[in-house]
Amino acid sequence: MDILRGVDVLKVDWQVVNEIAIEVDAQGLDCPMPLLLAKRALNGVQAGECVRVVATDRGTLRDFRVFAEQSGHALLAADECDGTYSYLLKKR
């Protein structure tokens, strides 16, 4: 089963992404905290800058996709490895 089904984004080699302005560690936090921390981080960066969020809450798969659609920020990447979800958001 594809865990990212419905998330229409590219997978990214996180080692080569060097546009990240802020990294948010939301591991161990439940909804709605990962998304709230991501919103706060996006408020602190300039348009065009990226925020990387790492979370362990499976609900973030839907939350980040819907947030990007509604806010206009770009969800550039979503990835899952061993129950850890990584997202790359670009501020509009």
C-alpha cells in the first residue's frame, strides 16, 4: 500500500536540498501540533523560502496536503521512512 497515496508531490533526496530556511522537529507530537508548528515556521520565513517538517503523526499526511491546498503554500515533497514523515513546504 502506498502510504503517500493522494499526496501528489515529488520525492526528494533530502541530502541535496539546501534551500531549507527552518527545520521543524514535530516528532512525538500529535495533531494539531505538527501543523501549528509548521504554520509558525512559515510565518517566520520570506516568500520563496522552504520549511522542512519531520513528524511521526500519520495524520500529517492528510493535514499537510490540505493545508498546502488551502493556504497556497507549495508542498514540494512528502516522504515516509520507518514511521517518520518528512515534508518540504515552500512559502508563497
